[in-house]
Amino acid sequence: MIARQILFIVAAAVVLGPIVYILMASFKTKMDYVRNQIGLPHPFVLDNYKKLMEDGQLLKWFMNSAIVTISSVAVSVSVGALGAFGFSKFSFPGKEKIFNLVIALMIIPPIVMIIPLFVLASRAGLVNTYWSAAIIYTGLMLPFAVYLLRNFFVTIPESIMDSAKIDGCSDFGTFFKIVLPLSRSALITLTVVSMLWVWNELLIALIFLQREELTTLVVGLIRFQGRFRIDQPVILAGIFASMVPMIVIYLIGQRFFVNGLTAGALKGE
């Protein structure tokens, strides 16, 4: 029991230590950071966050990231839920083979598809538009969305589905009135995981959103680091500011998180 508690404490320290370090350093002056990187800020200043807000770029980066993240996650979760419902509750020719193909798409690293995706986006005139990044993110997240939700949907008893049909529900009615409400934990889990990935993704945003006004938060912070490479507290303040939205989203959905990740794994076919 004691060994387990020590293990949990060590794991928590490994995870929370860098966050605490970034937070404390973001309130230090440059000289204070050079003299004392580990300790508490002395003096405690807000100048680093003021520098972030001076040119208004940070808010624009936040807005760009929010647009791309919300749009791509909303579409991937919606389409993924419909696809997972079909794979879990309907029979059709080639069902298992198609599902196995969907799972196989999860193991393909995005970097190997960058060149063909860029060529297609260029020919379609989508480069340097929100559409290019949102469509690519949606496509990359869909296999995982279908896999996670399908494994959860199969745990819903068929008797509930049959009762809904007896009461006059269509397939879509059953999906919206029965399946989705019962799958709240899985949907929230998928949403949180997807938002974390898109919000922190760099490569696709860097290549497909090259115009300054379309810069996302992560890409903006990389460029920002070039301007303030000798002023580490300002850079760390930007990093912490980028973490805050995802921390808030995780805290809101964390009570559903474990159930959503484990239910399908434990009970799925």
C-alpha cells in the first residue's frame, strides 16, 4: 500500500512538476529567472503577460486555434458517432473488413501524408484557409472516433434498442434519443482527447496555415520564441497561457474521462 502511494506521488510530481515550473517562471523577471530558476518568483510580476498582450497577436492566435479546433472536433465527433452506430448496430456486407480498415488507418503517421495532402489542398485552393486544416484534422481523428465510440455503443443492450423501435422510434430517433444520451461519457472523452490533440498540433498548422493572420497558437508561440529567445519568462508565460484552455476543458470533463476510456475496452466485442 505504501509503495503504491509513493508511486502515485512520484507520478503526480512528474506530471505536475513541469506545469508548476512553467507557472512560477512566468511571473519572474528575466534577472530573477537567471538567478533562481526553481524557487518562487521574487519579485512577483505580471510584465511577461503584458508583453504577450502588447501587439494583440496572442488573442488572434487563440481565436485561430479555437476556430480550427472546434470545427474539426465537432465534425469528427458527429460523423464518428454516426459511423460507430452503423458498425455497432447494423449488419451489412464487408462490415468487419471495413471496420478493420478503419482501425488500420489509426497507425498511419500524419507526416507520411503531408505531401499528397498539400498537393490536393493546393489543387483545391484550400491552402491558407481554415478549411484545409479543419478537413485534415477531421480525417485524421475519424478512425479513432469510430473505434472508441463503436466499442462503447456495443455495450448498450439490444433490449433498449428494441424497446425504442417498438415505441415507434426510427433508427435516427433511437440514435439521438437513446444511444447518444447513454454515451455521454464516451462522447466527452472523445471530445477532450481530440481537442487536446488539435490544439497542440504543430506540423499541419505550420504547413497549411502559412499566412500570418491564420497562425494558430502553437505555431505563433514557436515564432514568438524567436523574438524573445533570451527572455525565457516571456516564452514560458506564453506556453502557460496556451495550456490554460485545455486544462479547463479537461477539468470540466475529467469525471467522465476514465469511464469513457475504459468502458468500451472492458466490454467491447
